[in-house]
Amino acid sequence: MITKIYQRYIIHNLMLSFLAIIFVFIALIWFSKIVVFIQYITENGIALVDLWKMFLLILPKLLLFGAPISLFIATLMTYQKFNRNNEITILKNSGLSRSKIALPALFIGLLFTIFSFYLSFYLIPFANKELKISRLNLQNNYFKFKVNPKTFEQFKKITIYTKFQDKRNRLYGILIHDQRSANNILTITAETGKIIAEKSMILLEMNNGSIQRFNPTTQKSDILYFQEYILNLTENNIDNNNQIKWKPQEQYLLELFSPTHIISDSEKSEYNIEIYQRFLYPLFPLFLVMIALFFILQENFTRHGGLKNIAGATLFAMLFLIVNITITDIVISFDKIINILLINIGMVVLYIFCSYLYRKFLSHL
């Protein structure tokens, strides 16, 4: 239980550092994509709310990988600052052991591990499902309706030709051949028009033109003149999950253990790897905090000699992440998930042993 004043003080400083680091991490990821998203908005008429929704849907996965690294860095920064200000020495002189000084950081690491399990088991597969549906709908509703002037653009059963498009994306000299209805083929001409994104639909609003309707069955046609006409360019959105074949990362944990369809041997390996990752990745916050504390609270950690310990913690943390993230390529041939977990347990034991040897090495420098 975190009740002591020093414990709350450590947690307060640790969380401030963590929030600053994770904010910068997420902001860098988002800003690296913002130019592409602005292009989608200006050129394809995509609604801003749809792009914001996609931003939020990738947030759980960013947190799963960004939070452990941010927490690791925050732990090193916070305890290094305490050591530089002699606060660690004061706590030790007050009779506190290294384990009690480390308790607040371990508590935070445990909380983030529990939260990461929630992300891994529920929130990430939910977000991945929604993200896939959103992407498919965007492909149907937006990306396929980019119009290039003086070019016949074919969108499945719709052909669109325009003479000119101004800077405000207004179209001039429009010709459309719509064969989506087998009994009602449309040929539309209009002087001007513009594409409008409204909720989940893409509409083409046209002015001063004509509509020629032709029925192939009766071989009859008629023509209608209009001053204003709105054509719905949108295909049917995907609202039935049964229409989609979900990937392992888009399925909940129970769906991975009990697939709703017969899976091949290669798919079985992918399912096993996904299960393994669902249980492993949430442990990263606690593991990385333990690595940071293991090095930074050593007896030989001094105000001016802490860089060696920080370098050692960073080296082992990087090794831990690289090996565990890339191990799927090594163990993908295993059929039973227990074999994969046993390999990871062996690696953790190896990390601890190597860390112990490294600490002994530092003590003699």
C-alpha cells in the first residue's frame, strides 16, 4: 500500500516525467502522419472526424509499446534526479532499504502492467476491428473517388470525366456513366459540381445538367434536365462483421483460443504467436522498471558515476526488447504455446544472470 509521504513524492515525480515523455512520443508519431492526413482531407474531401477517429483507434497500440519505454526512461530520470540531489542518500540514512525506495516505481510498473493486459486482451483487438472497418469504408467512400481532370476515372461501375477542377475542388464540365443499377443505366452531364463528404456518404452535387436513363430490358430511355442534382457515389458500408476475415491481431483472446472456422497449420502458428504476444507485451512495463531499478539503485551508484549504471540499464533494456519482439521469427515453428513461454522464461533467467555479472563488473571499475 502506498501511504508514506516519500512514496507519494516519488510517484508524483515519476508520473510527471512519464506523462511528459509519453506525450512527446505520441505527438511525434501523430505529427509524422499529419501531412498525409491533411492531403487526404484537401484532395479527397475526407471528413476530419473520420481521420480523428482513426487517430484514436491507433492510440491503444501506441500505448502498449510506448508506455513501457516511457516508464523506463521516466524511472531512470526520476531516480537519477533524486540521486543528484542527495535525496536517495537521505532516504537510505533514514533507514529505508533499496527495496522500499524502489517500491513506488514497482507499484506504478504493476499498475501499467495490469492496464496493458486490458489493452492487449480487449482494447487493442477492439480498436483493430474498428480500424479495419473504418479503413474499408474509407476506401469505398473516399479514396476511390479522387477525380483527375481530363481523365476518365473508373470506380467499379461508375465512370467520371471532368474538364477542369479549381483550387476549391469545384468541378467543371462533368460527364458520368453510372451502371450500378442493371435496369436503370444513367448518363449524367453537368456544367459544375462539387464533392461533399457527409457522415458516411460521398455525394456529388451538380448544377445545370441532364440525366439520361436507359433500361436495357425494355430498350427505352428518357431524359431529365435539372438545375441541381445530388448523386450518391458511396458504396454500401461494411456493417456486418461476418463479411470480414479477421487477422489474429484483430481477434479477442477467446476467439484466438477457439477459432470460429477451420484454420491451416500456418494460421495455427500465427494464432499461437499472437497469444504469446498478448501475454508477453503487457509484462514489459514491470520488466523494464525492474531493469532500471536493478541498475540505478546499486550500492556503487554515486552522484557522479551514475552514467555507467544508466548505460547498463539502457543496454539490457534494449536487448530485452529486441530479443522478445523478434523471437516470433525464431519460434514460429512451435505448435504449442507452452514451448514458447518456456523459452521466454529461460531468456529472463539469462538476463538476470548477465545483469548480475555486469553489476559485479561495474563494482570493480
